[in-house]
Amino acid sequence: MNGEYNVKFYRKTLTETEKQREVKGTHEKLFHSEALVVDYGKFNVFKESELGPGEGLCAMSLLKRLYLEESFPSVAEIATLKERRLLSPEKKAWLKKYQKTFRANVFMDACLEEFEEVKLADDHRTKLNTHFDYQLVYPENIHEKNFPLAAQRMLADRYAARINLKSKYYAILLFDADSMGKALQDQDQVYQESLSECLGAFAAAATAYVNGQGEDHTPKGRTVYAGGDDFLGLINLDYLLEVLYHLRHMFDAMVNIQMVNQYQQSNPTLTFSAGVAIAHYKTPISEVLQWARKSEKKAKDTFKENDPPKNAFCLTVLKHSGEMHQTVWQWSYSPTDLAQTMVVMQQLLEKLLTEEVSARFIKNLRIEFRQLISEQGEISIDLMPLLEFELTRLMCRAKHPNANPESITQLASTLYTLFSESGTYHLAGFIDLLEMIDFIHRQLPNYSPVTSTPSL
């Protein structure tokens, strides 16, 4: 949206202002002469928090920024959501104090408190960054472009080191109901209105749950939109599996079961398919959203011939290094739980987080079966007993000395059951799933290893 051809509002950098550099025109930075250009250090039109140095915005983006309601959180704010909640009281105080230093009067007091001697140029107020963003808590973003004023840069370095936030990945979740047209086919108006009311109630409940306005009052991300049978939201990585599990069950309870219990209508047996894209906070959000949409489509397409059709999720990981990994699974392969796959994923994640089992079993599993996997990623049905044996053996070898051996054996059995019940023999996809769970585990810094035999 903010491509160079769309920019209507631009603030010059310090260099562009000092050298009176032209930025408008066919062959200049903004490509055309229709943009409103504001000099660096001039705040009579826009505050610096509304339009930063070297920043260009289209009309829609500026309107969103100037909107008086609560601003939408940045992806860095989503990524650090749970980590910030678990900060010690001392670190929470440092974060709050750091945010306040972006105000000129507080900045001066903070400098006097932190430095024995500080020299500020006469134009220091015009160089002061007054727009706080959670990206500025990461040390890699504390540089001259974001902090033209050297004293503020030094101050930011100190605060960031004390706060020490590490979470840098988040997820975009996108889903919509499967085969809505088929569900409404040949139904009368009363049925359609009843279903619409159920979907609307679900959308409101899903929004409240994700935004922390539900029963537990714990924000897990932020809903972008929820329109009944479709949803788009930014989800903190710590809560991702919990959110997926909860929303899948909530959808069935508030739509299918509610149609029967409250409206005395037939059960529409609706399901939904989801696309999830996990990405680094620096990855352009348009790219992450594009992958979430591709993931949703792949989830629907992969299982469209199944019974029930679709009813799946596709998980895509976009690493900061540029690597991309993807796997697609149905929500459940068991009649006892609508989101059985999420339960199994969560069980493995918890064992990795508490270090009851090491992730090296995943690497060794891939190495051992590398030569036995076909070009399509599958193994022969004859190798299934070998897989079951090796999965158990490798997990037991990777067990922490203080972990309960029976719990590791049980988890190995649960993982094997998930794979065997999927009925695909696509071992490459199964190992991809294990590796993605390990990737999530490595991004969550808020857990301590097991130090004694856990009570299970």
C-alpha cells in the first residue's frame, strides 16, 4: 500500500532538509509531485510520532495512524506479548521507564540520571525520536537511523540491555468455514438466519478470546477481523497451539451444537480450515499474510476428497534466514477429540520446553529414514513397525536423566499413533511437523529446564 507510487505524505531526513534536497518529481525519490513533504524537525503539520524522518505514507495508512481509537499493536508487540507479561517486576519497571523516555521532558531527566555528564546540541529536540515501538527494545534496532540523537541512542542501549526481550516470532492465523455453500443449499430462510446468528456469535467470542476480553482476560494476540465464517488475527507464538485448539472446539460448540440446542435445527456439521504463517517480526507483513492465505488454500485443497472433506490446517514457518518449511494436517484423526493433532503437538512442545526430552531425536529420525523415504515423501507400509520401534528408541535415548521414562514412552506411542492414523505414510511431512514444534520451542525463552523428577 505504501509503495513509492502511492506515497502522499513524506517527512524529509535531516540530510535532505539541511541540503534542501528535492524529493518530489518524476525522477526523484517520490516519483511524482503530488505528495505533501514536511521538513525534518517541523511539527506544525504532523508530530514526529505520526510521520517519522524518511517515512512516506499513503492516505489510508496516515488515516489509520491518526485515528483516535487505540492503535493496533505492531508485530514486535505481538511477538513479545507473553514474554513481557512474565517479566520480573524490575524489568517491567525498566520497560515502562524506557517508553517514557521518548517524551522530551522525561528524556532529559533520564539522561541526568544515567550519565555523569551529557552534552546535547541546541537542536536536540528536533533529533529526538518521540515514537516508541516495541522493535526499539531489540538491540539490533538501536542505531543512528532510529535514534539520530547520540545521547538517546546510548540511553536506549542501556534500557534494552536491562529489559532483554528475546521473542521475535509471531503468527498470522487465517481461517474460514469449509463448504458453506453446501451447508446452505436447499435450506429455508429461517435456517440460514439461525446459522448466520450462530456464526456471528462465534466471531464475537473468538475476537474476545484472542484479544483477552474473554473469561481468563489474557490477551493472546489481536484479532484483525472476524466475520462469522472467517477470521484473521495476529497470534503470539506462546499461545498459538492453545488458540488453534480452543477456536476449533469453540467453532463446533457455538455453530454446530448451538444450531441443534438453541435453534432446534439440523446440525450443519460445519468445519473450518486454517492457514498459519509463523514469521520473524522483520519479515514484511504483506509477505506473511500472503503465506497465510497460501497455507489456508493448501489446507483445503490437500484434504478436499476426505470424509469429512477439508477440516485441516497448514503450518508454514518463514525463518529470518530465508528458509521456508510447511506441513499440512487434519485437525484430528480420532472421533474422540476435534483437535487431536493440536493436543499431540502441545504434549511434545511441553516436553521440549521442560527439557524432559531433547530435540536431537527428531534429527536422528530424519537421518535414519532418509534413504527409505520416497520422492513423494512416503515410506512403505512394511516399514511402519520399524518406525514405531525407532521413534520410541530415539526418544528414550534423548530423555533427560530426571524425566519419567514412562511419560517419554507414552509420548512416543502417541506420536506414532498420530502418524499411523493419518493414513498417508507421508513420513517427510511427519518429521516436518516435529521440526516445526522444535522451532516453536526454540523461540520461547520463558521456561526453565527440569531439575528433578517431575510429578506426572
